[in-house]
Amino acid sequence: MNGILALRPRALGDVVLVIPALRALKRGHPDASLEVATEARYAALLEGLPEVDRVWPLSRTARATLDLVGAWRRRRYAWAVDFFGNPRTALLTMLSGARRSAGFDLRGRRHAYQVRVPRDAAAAGRDREHASAALLRLAAAAGGLADGEPPRLVLDPAVRSQGREVLGRAGIERPDRTIGLVAAGTWPTKTWPASHAGLLARRLLEAGWEVLLLAGPGEERVVEVVVRLAPRVRPLPACGVGVLAGVISHLGAVVGTDSGPRHLAAALEVPTYAWFGPTHPDTWQPPGELHGFWRTSLPCRGCDRTHCPHWSCLPSLSPGEAARRVLGHLDLAQRHVRAASTVGPAARA
């Protein structure tokens, strides 16, 4: 089979950022079938991409994994490209039966791939390379051709309709005047204090915005604190990642920590604003005037530590200053959107 298997199991932001690399693979191999393996909860995001022909949901069970590897081997892929690079995906790449394989040159995993590229590379004019650029380098090593465009998602109308229904259940009356607020983060060090998020929400509500708290499983304590400090905040009802995309597509903006929902918003061309502590904006900041950021001034910023003994970077970013910066950025972003609408129809689907 003249097909390509791409592996990117998780997480939300990283799955979004792999989209330009998937486009590059398809452009470089236009006659090949492009198939992607990801965790089941992210499958809905990738199934709607025009360049993706099939999505394989990954399971953690040994039986399901063996069945999946057997199916891959029968398909006789021309390439298997591991965009994740942990021990499990390196093993899956090696077992896939693909004639050629590509992955990042990482200790303990490099021998799983025939073609290897460095995980990190120098970036002209920046302290660090953007995360999507590393994925594009890997796609290029497997014959991909980049188009220079950032991640883009166009949602099925049914998904947008489901998102609007969820907003209605949350009590949101004007989605276009609603800010999605993210306080928690994948790592403890990326989480903004819930009290800060609650006070920011109060300022945004006072400024005439509705606020939808984007929180998921395990973040119940954050929801409790924010709603206690800002009772008019509406928590997001439980929903899958695909419906979350539908929700975000209707919002006026997404603000908060460096997070997956923010990357999802950027791919949907929804304005965003984020604060950075342990992570670096050169690596994770979306391009364009719709997206702004605020960064701690501490000298240890950008450390990439998932745990910290003194954790003071994000707590040092005050909710009052965050409100001032967010409202100022949204004013500029709205002007940009209005200016763009006079040139042609809105790009949002």
C-alpha cells in the first residue's frame, strides 16, 4: 500500500499543532492515503481534516493494541511517522511494518526509526523553535511539503450546532460576547491560582462580557473557587473534545493559561490571550494579531518544569493587570476582525 501512518496520541494542544505537519505529508505524497493514530477522545478533531483519510483510535489494552498492529502490518504502509516520540509510540512505529519510518532523535528511541531529526533546532530571531516547526521538520524528512500556514480547523455544521446547544445549557445568551476562561493547566506549574481566575472573571463580567469557565475532569476545585468569587460565571457542561471545538467556535475569545483549548481556539480563528510562566511563548504562542500574551518577569521563566519548589511565576501575574491586558487586547482584536471583514467574507466556518 502506498500509504502513510502518522502517530500523535495526545494532548489536545499538540494534536492541534500537528495539523500543518499532516498537511505537509499529504502535499508531499498527494497520491498516498494519510492515516493518523490518536487517542479516541481526539479522533473527532482529525476526522474532519480534508487531508486525513482515516483515523485509528488508540487503546491502552494489550489485546486492542495487538489487533491494531496486525491491521497496520496488513496495510503495508510506505511510511510511519512518529510525531510523539515516547517509548510506546516508538515501539508501535517499529512494529507497524512500514517500509520506512521517521521520528525524533531521542535517547532510547532513535533506533526505532530509519530517518531521524533533532527534537530541538535553532530558530532565527527567536530564543526557541515553535513546537509546530519541529513537527514540520519531521514531516519534511518523510517527504512532506509545508504550505507555510498555521493550524486550521473547519468544523462540520453539526458540530457547531452541538456546540451552540451546550452553550445554551450553560446559560450563555450571547456567545459572541463570551470569553472562555482557562485557569488550570496540564502541569501544576502551568495552573493559574483559582482565586486569580475568579477575580479576573469578575472584572470581565463588570466590563460587559459573559464568562464561560473551560474546565474539565479533575478541575472541580478550580470551578468551585471561581464560581464562589464570581457567581455569574458559567461552567462548561461536560462534553467531548469535538463538541468543545464546536463551543469554542462560537466564543468571542479564549483567555487564560497556555493550554489546549487556547490552541484549539487559534485553529478556529477565535482571538486568544494567554499568560506564560514555565513554558515559553516562542514555543507555544500562536502567530497573528488575534493572539496576545503576557509573560512573567522572573529570571527562571521558561524553565519547562512540571513541578517547582517555589512556584511563583504564574501567581505573580495579578488578576487586575490580567484584566487590563485582556480587555485591551480584545479591543484590538475586534478592530482587526472588523477590518478583515471589510476585505472579504469571514473565514470562520
